[in-house]
Amino acid sequence: MRPKRKPLLILLVKRVVFFLTVMSALTVFLYGIGSAQEFLDSTQMVLLRLAAVLGILLFVCSICGFFLDIFYSIMERTIRFIWGACAYLFSTGFGVFVALFANGVLVLVAGNLS
């Protein structure tokens, strides 16, 4: 017997979190490559600001997804959604790391800008 399909809201949040995770990792990666390839300072600042915003959005969406999975796990009285909740906790930590990293570098670089 097939398990019941996941609710649409959980699927949408999962895909948004996946998109934000990939975009956050990509902007941090591009910033790292840009440091080695000597990108323009303005380009690196844009990448850092984008990474900070994406990290904060990832944190917020992951927290929402975590609570949604816990809610549906309690409502359906099954542990099917617990693994998703654990994945959301991991992406929450990644979002916090990206946001803190990007904002920390922006604060450190702000003294060098004229």
C-alpha cells in the first residue's frame, strides 16, 4: 500500500529551501573563486550581500519547514516527517553559517572601502 502523498505546502517549502540552499552555496563559492581570480571589489560586495540575504531567507524558510514537518508528524501520528525535520535543522545551520560569514566579511571589509 502506498503512503499518502505529502501536502502541497510541505512540497513547496521543501523546494524553496532546496533552491535557497543551492543559491547560498553558489554565491559563497563564487565569492571564494572571485577572491582567487581577483574579481572587482564591487562584484564581491554584491556577492556577499546576496549571500547574506539568501542565508537569512534560508534560515527563515528552514525554520518554517521544520515546524511544518513537526506539525504534520503530530497530526498524522507518524514518524514519516521526522527525517525531513532533521534535514531542515541542517539547512537552518547552513543558513546561519552563510549569513554570519557574509555579514562578518562585509563588516571586516567596510573599513577598507573609501
